[in-house]
Amino acid sequence: DRKIAVEIKTFGGISDIHDLELALGQYRLYRYVLARRDPERLCYVALTETAYTDNFFDVDAQDLIPAEDLRLIVFDPVKETILRWIPQ
């Protein structure tokens, strides 16, 4: 029963750090705009489980999630299912 906005990221560039930087910047911008225009809607970044494993299993990246109030949807693109919501 919640309203959400989802930005799907592929993390398929030449550098994982660069992809993460771009995704985080877009997330911050979208979250800011949504807070002003549609404050009931929560902003999420959707990424595949592979992208999540490659980019967010590092200790520093795990700390980034709460520090940036980052909301993630991890999905399986083949089965077209959501595997986890972070945070729930």
C-alpha cells in the first residue's frame, strides 16, 4: 500500500565505481524531486542480483545504504521476480 518510483540500473559500464556514482547521484536527485512534488512516493533503485552482489557486498557499500537512505529492489531479470527489498 505504498507509492514508489523505481529507477532501474544495469551497472554495465566499464567501472563499477563509476556506475555506482552515477546511480547514487541520480537517486539523490530523484529523491529530492519526489520529496518536493510527491512526498508520499518513495524512491528506489532496482538492480539485478548480480549487480547487487558486485556492488553492495563490500563493507563500505553496505554502510552506504543507511548513510544515503538508499532503497534498493534486487530482482531476477530472467524470472522477472523481486528477490529482496532493502530496507524492507
